[in-house]
Amino acid sequence: MEVGDLTVELWRLILAYLPLPDLGRCCLVCRAWRELILSLDSTRWRQLCLGCPECRHPNWPRRPHLPPASWREALRQHALASRTWTQNGSDLHSSACLHLFRRRKDRRVWHVATVAGGGYESLRGALAVAGPYDKVVLHPGVYEEQVEVALKVPVEIVGMGKLGDVSLLVSFDQQCPTARLCNVVFMPAWFSPVVYKTSSGHVQLDNCNFEGCQLHIRGPGTCQARFCSFAQGSSAHFLGVTISLMDSCEFSGGDSASVTVEGPPVSERNWAFKHLVALAKTFTMMTSIGSTEMSNQGRKDSVSTGSNGNSPFDGINTMEDWSKPEVDWETNWAKQKGGDSLLPGQDGTMIEEDSIETSSESSEEDDDDDLDGEKSTGLKLSYDQHGLAHLSMTDMPNYAFPTLLNLSAELQKDAEARDLAASVQGCLLRRCLLRDGKGGVHLCNHAQARLEANMFRGLNYAVRCIQNAKMVMLRNEVCGCKASGVFLRLSAQGLIAENNIHSNGEAGLDIRKGANPIILCNRIHSGLRSGIVVLGNGRGSIRSNQIYGNKEAGVYILFNGNPVVSGNHIFQGLAAGIAVNENGRGLITENVIRQNQWGGADIRRGGDPVLRNNFICYGYSDGVVVGERGRGLVEGNHIYGNRGCGVWVMSSSLPQLIGNHISHNRMYGLAVFCRKDTESAVNREGYRALQDRDRGERDNFNEEGELMAWESDIDSEDERFSSRRPITVALVENNCISQNGAVGVFVKSSEPLNVVSNMVKSNRGAGVCVIQSAQLTRLVGNCVLCNGWTGVSVDRECRVELRGNGVYGNTCHGVCFRGDGLIVENDVVDNTTGGIRVMDNADVKVLRNRVQAVRGYGISVKQLARGVVQENLVYQSRPTTTKTPIRTNAQNLECVVLNNSLLTPRSQALWALENPPARPHNSNPSSVTPSTIPAHLALTMTNRITASVESGCHNNGSIFCSIL
């Protein structure tokens, strides 16, 4: 483009010397000239913006090294904002055109402390003669007044020279509707630390410094501060303000909160209210647009940390790895072996040595089977139409993680959050830097504030919201705090969205004492403790956040904390993903919990959450841990690809595990262990260290003036306990437990256990292994199918009832029973070595079962086993075999065998289990819901809080998850 006969480059060089008014006139010449003027953004417009004495760099104080998107737009926004204080002229409503004839009174300029020209020697003298909207220019120097200075007429006070050349040791009391101060340094007068206060008017502060002093604004008074610095312990106090703006200010070095907002907004409004609301909404729109790309980029970066080459968690165990590598704990499972090989450590962890079916015992019966030389010619019974066939078709989890919703999508779903995001009331902090002090922003006593695009760095705490205060916290960065980043107490509320909260000494967010915030789309990471802590009856809705890389639990719920945790990605934590302890509760649903070093979800010591429809996967330990006195409903979760167990349960706990898919875990699918509470366990080093750490956390809370009243709420009950039916026996129901690296269900328990209607399929070890059961373990209506060892194995001195199960196609025996109990109405069919094997000193009743073995005996009673074998139906696999279907020891007079039947095939046609059909029976698979939990299961409240952490092997506890 050319303008006249000169090139564009020459025109730009000429126009670079024009002042701002002439540039505006040139824009009005024509479109070509306008485009030419706009093209000077990085040269002339930048020079004009930086040369303005009333403002600083547009990105000061947070990122002064980064240029703005447009220097011209930044200058325009400054010009609009700097005129707010003059917009209080009376509106003329009688005629829309009368303002064209209104005469504007010329503003006078008064000079103070000039060397020549008849200026005033004191600020008080100049203010005494100044008229409305006059300008008082302060020449370089220090101005001090011995008594308070009252501003009775609107006036503008401007310092000449550079910032710092003009210092005021003055205490102002504004009694006029509006005033403006620019380019001055405030210092406290000898009689008061408050340098400026107003209770009704509006004050505008541009490019000012506050050193060791205070700014007080009381509603309906308002304040607009831009490019101001509050240093050496300076602070701003807002009491009952309707609206005030703090834009691009810096707070540093305070020994208390830098900004304090107290009291509800008063109902009265001054003239500046509507102008500041409009300006605040403009700021909000600009910040939202400008931060969208940055937020999306940050979201992509954080999500990608799990797969980049530099991440310590780059070696994720995927489902494809199961067909080729052997686990190696030190080299990330990279050793290549055959697909059917057992996992390292499996030989020692699958079941106990004294309960395992030894190879010599198996070979003994194999020799008997080889008499006829028929191992694979037998006829098989069809059992595909059993009642849990629907679970066998859905044992592979869906590997497509649910995507995180962005803030717009969340606000569309939540009307309350949408209203909060649009609200502009109270104190608005935008693009400020708060650093190197005790506190950032303190809200109390029904106060309201909006914090947007600020940076909190190196403080004791960033934001403290208490006593029914309400805040909106958008797109801030909170880092390097010595305590928690954001505290919410005493019924505080608000919206906390799209913030980057990281590298804090305590929790990123600390919620307690009835606080109930909405926490959306934040990045909470790299903390020295937990990501989010909810305790002391704290609540909240925690949705669509990324919580990763924290040294303790990503979300930690305790002491009656009861939040809703939904749709979050919680990953790469150095401890548990979610920990629920000390009577904590909560609804934890539809989260992706992956790659955490300890349990994906850890429930202990009275924790009673609802854990529903989550993806808990790729953990470096167990998937779900239900430890000592843990409770809760664990329903509909996908638990897979973890290096430890899928679910690890201590027998003293009372969980309900319903409808979960537990597959491809490195060790057991479900493991139930017992552990005695001993005094020595409490004194172990790990727990002592944890106590010291918890004591330090509580000391920190006390330093902030907190009472420990929340401890008295530990034993309290609320509506949540009354809405859940109590239970007294742990329940494992309607789960699919498949393709795990060791035993499907492993029980070493001292408490009763109900295992009902589960699919236990294709695990590399036994299907169900019970090696200790001091009280009754009931296995009812389960399908134990195609496992790599015995279908159901029961060890000595175990009390077990097997009723209505289907045990099909397992590699070794169908049922191997050494304990005491019942085997009633089961289908034990198509197992490789034998059907039902009773041995050692077992005391069992084997009644009304249907049994078929591919080779070996249908029912074998060995040694001195006692009991009754009665009314069983044994299907003979090979018509030509002469071997008896039921084998007993002739010298054993303690076992009674009565009224058993043998069924021999008449043709080569495939048999089927009929009348009744194949067990287990489940005519309505969809009916198994939490509402159908048996009513006779009852839960007892635990009043005493104790803890014990044991180290060592899995025989005493989870090998990884000794937590908290």
C-alpha cells in the first residue's frame, strides 16, 4: 500500500514523530491512513504507552517482560479507565440534546513547592483554594501535614517527575464525591498509619506507591487503584464495599493480609457504582478471551506429562503389555517372556504354601486318569447360558478416558456456578501480584470479592475466605505458599475456576467447617502435601480439575468432610489418588485416577465414601485400598492395569463392592487380609513420622488463629448416615474380576465376608482362594470360570459356605476344600483335573451339586475328611471309563456317602445343564443396585480413632498402601 507518492516505510518513519492528538486526526483522513496509523503498534503506540506518566507497562507487575497483545489497545483502555473519576456530572433528563449546549468550566492548575511562579508551599494551602475538578501539581519533594487533610471538593493531585520524586506524609479523609491521585508515594503520618480513607465518595489511584501504610475504603465509598505498589507491609482494607477495583497492583512484604475485605456490601450506592460495574465487566470479558488459549495450552501440557519422555511416569503398563512382558519392579516391566508365564512374585503371592495344590498331588490323580489313555475324548456339558453371562461379555474395560469438561461446559450445566461467574460485586482484584508476605487476600463476615488473573507467590497463604464470605476466583496462579494456597472456613462459598495452584507447602485448597465452594477446571499440582483437603464438615463440588504430582493424596477427605468429587483427572501423585480417612465421606464419581504411587483410592479409619463409576488404573500400587475400619460403597468402577491388587481390603473394614470391573491388575483382583491392632504397630517409625507431620499441620492451623473445634464433630452423624442402610458384613457383589496376574479373589480374613454373584474369570492363579477365615465366608451365586489354577480353594480351619455357584473350565480342580463348611447346589463342570476334592481334616457337607470333571474324579474325599456327600449328580465324561465317579478312603468312617447319582451320556451330542439351568441363577441382571442390598446387613459407628501402619509383605497388609 502507498499513500501519495511515498512508500509505507517512509510514512511510518514520519508518523513516528506525531503526538497522540495528531495520530487521532490522521486516522480520520481515510481508510488507508487509518490502516497506516494502526500499523505503528510496535513502534509509536508502544512509545506513547510506555511514556505515559500515569501508568506502567501493561503487563506490570506479573509479566512485565511480555508485550501486550496490542499497545494501542492498552493505551486506549488506560485512557478510558483514567477518566472514571470525572463521570459524576449530573445527568440531564429533560432533553437528550441539552448536553450539547452545556458549558464546561475550565479546570485550573495549582502548583505546589515550585521554585518560581508563585506556587503554594504546602498541599493544604493549595487544596484550600482549589475549585471542583481543579488539578494540583506537586513538584518533586516531601510533603508532610501534622493533622488530617480533608478533601471537600473534587480534586486531582498529580506528582511531577518520576514515580518516587513526590512523597506524601499525609492522612487524607475524602468527604467529596470524587478525587484522583497520581504519581505520588504515600507514607504514614506520625499520628496514623491510614493515609487515605473514604466512606461515601470515589477515589481513583493511578501509579502510586504505598510504603508501610494503609488504604481504607468503607461502603458505599468506592476505589479504583491502577498500577499501584503496596510495599513494606502496606495493605488495603475494604469494609462493606459495593464495588472497588484493584487493577495491576503489587503487594509485597506484609505481616498480615495484603487485602482485607470485610462485611456484606451495603445497600446504598454512590455515583461511581454503575461505571465501575461496566468497567469490571469489560475487564472480565477481556481476561476471559485473553486467557482461553493460555488455559487450553496449559491443559494440554499437563495432560501430556504422563506420556512425554522426560516424565518419571513415562512407562505406563498398558493392556498390550500383558501379552508380552514380565513385570520388573526396577526396569518398568520390560523383560520379555512368554504370554502364559506367571508374573514375578506370583509363585510366592498367589496363595500360601501350605494351601497350594502341589504338583505331586495333582500328578497322583493324573496317573489314575491315564489308565484309559483318554484325556481329551470326554463329552462336555454346555454352561454358557448361566446367569452371569452378561458380566463375561463386559470384562474388558473401556480404555477411552472421559475428557475433561472446560469451564464453559461446566457453567452450562450448573446454574449456580454460572451466576457466580457473572457476578461483579464487592472487591475486584485483577492482574495483581501478591508476593513475599504473610497473607494475600482475607475475606470475612459475609464479604464478597472477585479475584481474576492474579499471581500469588511466596506467601504464607494466598486467599483466606471465612465466615460466610463469598468469592469468585478465576484464572489466578497460586504458588510457593508456606501453608495452604486457598483456605475456606465457616460456611464460606464461591467459585474457584481455571486457576493454576502449585508448589505450595501444604494443601493447594483447604476446605473445612461447613465451607461449600464450587471448584472447576483448575490445575492443582506439585504440592508438598495434598492437592485438596476437605475436613471438619467441609463440603464442596470438585469437578473437571487436573490434580497431579502432589506428594500426598490428590484429594484428602477426613473428619466428616463430605464433598462431591466428579469428573477430575487425578494422576501421577506420589501417594494415593484419593484418600478418605477419619470418618470422611463424600461422593466420588466419574474420575480418572491413574499412575499414582500408592492406592488409587484409599479408605481407612471410618472413611465412608461412595466411590462410583471411576477409572482407577495404571497405578504403581493397588487400585482401591479399604484399610482398617474403612467403609463405603465402591460401585461400578473400572479398576485395571495396577501393579498391585485391584482391590485390597482389610477384614476389619466393612465395604460394599458392587458392580466393579477389576481386571489386568498385576497381583490379586480382590485381596482380603486380616491384621491385628497391636500397641507395637502404633509405635512404628512410619506412623510416628506421620504423627509428627500431622502435628505440624495442626500447629500451622493454630498459628492462623484456628480453633480445633472441628475435632468435636468427629462422632457426629448427619443425614448421609441415615440415608445409607447399615451393614455388619463386608459385601462383594456383582463384580467382574478377570485376567489378573494372580488369584482372582484372595481371602485371609478374621471377619465374615459375603461374596455374591461375581464373575471370577481368566485369572492367572486360582479363581477364589480362602486361606484363613475365622468367621464364615459365604460364596453365593458366583461364576468361577477358566482360571489358571483351582476354581475355589479353601484351606485348613477355614469356615466357608459355597452355595449356588458355577465353577467351570478351570485349569486344575473345580473345588479343593480343606476347611469346614457347606458345598451346596453348585455346578462344578469341565475343570481339567477334578471336580470337588475334599481332603486333610475337612468337615464339610457336599449336597445337591452337579459335578463333571474332564479327567479325574467327580468327587474325591481323601485322607480323614469328615462330612456328608449326598444327593449329588455326577456327569461321567467318558462312556467307556470304568473308574468310579466318587472316590473315598475305605478306612475313613467319618465320611458318609448317600444317594448320589451318576449320569452317563447316551450319544456324542453336547450335553447341557437343565432343570435347573446352569448356575449361578440371575434372572434379572440389572436388578443388582445399591437399593437391593440386603437389609439385614448392619453397620456400627466407631467412636475411637486409632491408626496403625505396618510395613512388610502382603501377608500383613498391602505391600504399597500403608498410608496416612
